[in-house]
Amino acid sequence: MSGVRSPSLQDRKSVQEMLGEFLREAGVLVLVFGFLDLFMTEKPVTFGFAVGILSLSGFLLVSGILAEITRKE
């Protein structure tokens, strides 16, 4: 046999757990890269843009947390 082992049922992640991780990571990336893009293009941070980025990031983070909390094992 090769050195690759197939994941057992306990090692495998559920779809809901992977979705939760994805949403949380996407929320952090939106937050970081949204403001980084403005910094790199030397545009001023407007109130609407800041509220939009924070709202979207917060929504993704909370959705990811709720997806993991409510998953059934």
C-alpha cells in the first residue's frame, strides 16, 4: 500500500462544517482585502464603503459561526 490513507468517518468533515469554515475565512478576507485595495489605490475611505465592507464581513463571519454551531454530528 502507498503512504496515502483514506480518511475514516471520524476524520471527514461534514459539508456544513466546511461551509462554516469557508464563510468565516471569506469574511476575514473581505475585511482585509477591501481596505487593502483602497490603501493600494490611494483612494479615501468613505463612510459608505467602510459600512459596506464591515457589514459584509460581519454577515459572513456570523453566518459561518452559526453554520458550525447548528450542525448536527
